[in-house]
Amino acid sequence: MDQTTLPRPEAETTTTAKPVILTGDRTTGPLHIGHYAGSLTNRLALQDSHRQFLLLADTQALTDNAHDIGKVRRNVLEVACDYLAVGIDPAKTTICLQSHLPALAELSMLYLNFVTVARLERNPTIKDEIRARGFGRDIPAGFLCYPAAQAADITAFKATVVPVGEDQAPLIEQCNEIARRVNATAGREVLPEAQALIPEAGRLPGIDGRAKMSKSGGNAITLSASEDEISQAVRAMFTDPDHLRVEDPGKVEGNVVFTYLDAFDAAKDEVAALKDHYRRGGLGDAVLKRRLEDILQALLAPIRARRAEVASDPAQVHRIIAEGTHVAREITEATKREVMDALGLFRL
């Protein structure tokens, strides 16, 4: 990659006329097609019309990965490479590193005084994640306090739009609760409230039919997957276990192949006809899987090629992150000072 062709992110402030978006990903592994369908396409569409900040959430990744900090550190560059490979433009979208924005940690600590432990434990998203991870009562404090930390992330940039999955909407609601309490204490509006932007596609299941796609679970197709990996994953996809013969009627609901066709096949009328055919019988799984594989191969081939180009110059990726983080640090520090002054904290 030619360093001279990549413009430095503009050092704008949050007073820009464009609405501000804050989004990001935990740096726990490479991104997959679930991220592409659920969030990356939205980010690409909005980076021209919005002032977008993309957070490499390495601090948040530690809330359940403190035993493997090396994994979190390694995946900072991996996730950034995925961003650039799909078309995120660092001249339009500010890519920044969470752990190098000290105002976020300071605001998190401040916001914890505006929320109770009971309210944190009642958050539906946190309750579900605690159950899914089997923490019991051994909940890392950082994990339990994540809603306050996310409120700090969002409000520090004064974001008014936050693209999230439907399951994450309660976190945005709690962020707004904290913002309202801060504003009430300050006696004026210091922090704007944010709106959750929920994608139509929803969360894609894993190729095995489980509700969550994840690299660690071995049920994801990464954006950097090879042709063979894509082919193997599609062949292994969960369909209808009762569809034993081609002539048998098949079930579309819960059939991962159809779920993926709905997400990635642009020929919606043809997909609808295939569903009708499958339901009445006479359509084999192999036909559907070949169609899906062709679509995914065509989608991921240019992303994979671009990613290889980006990854060949890790120093340039590092520079993009460093420059974006510098811009983000100025903005988040200004918000932190404004909040502290509005609350009447002692100022040196």
C-alpha cells in the first residue's frame, strides 16, 4: 500500500453538521460474514453521510479475555485489516483504539456513580451474556460494568446513532438513562441521547444452526476465508434434518442455507420461488448449497484479495490506527472536560 495515497482523517470536532455514529468491534478474532451482513454494510453506506468513528474495542475484549491478552492484542491489526478490506475509508471513518483513549476510562468511572449494581444486573443483554458464558456469580467486574463503559464510548463522541443488533438495544437504552442522569445533575443538556440503528438482516446463525456465529465456535465463515474453506463451510451447513430425500417436502424456517440466501442473494423473487419449491418437495439441498456457494465466493474473493494487500503492510495499518486515535483522543478529552465542568468538579 502506498502511504501517500491514504489521507489522514480530518481533525473534526463533534460540532460538525453531520450526525455522529459510534460503532466498533471487540478485538477477539477476525470478522466474519455475520459482521458483514449485520454491521459492515451499514457502516459502508453511512460513512459518506455521517461522521463515523469505528472503535477497536480491545479494552472491552478484556472483560472476558483477560487470561489471553495476547489474543486481544494480535487481533487489533486483524480487525483493522478487515475494516479496510471491505472498503472502510480512513479518510471518512476514524478508526481508533479504545485502550489509547483515556477519557473513555475516566468517563466510565464517573458514570458508575450514576447507575446501581442492581440496574446493571437487570440489563437483559448483560443477563443473557452472563448466562451464555456460564459465569454464575463469578462475573468479572469489568463485564458487569460494561453498560457504563459503553455509555462512555458513545457519549464521549457525542454519538446520536449507534448501529447494533436487536439484542444490544437494551445497552443503548441504559446509555441514555445514564446521559439523562448526568444532564439532570448538571442542570442542562451536556450529553445527547443516542438512537439504536438495528439492521434489517438481524443476526446470522452459525453454519451449524446455532444462534450465534463465532470463530471460536468453529461455525463461522471469516471474511478472509479461502475458496476451499468457503466450500467446506457451505457443504457442512445445517438445513432441514427431516429432508432426507429430494422429493420430500422441506422446512425453510431454521434452515441456515435459506437464512444466508435471504441475507446475500440479491434475486429475492428467485429465492422466494426456491422456498416454495423446497416446501412442496422436489428440490435438493445440494442445489441450494451450490447457489449459495457461488454467491459467497463472488462476495468474498475481492475482499480476500484486498485484505491480503492491506495485511502486506502492517506498518501502514498501524499508522492508520494511530492517526485515527489521535483525532479521537482530542474529541473525547474535550467531552470529558465538558462533563466534568458541567457537574462542577474541581478543576486545576
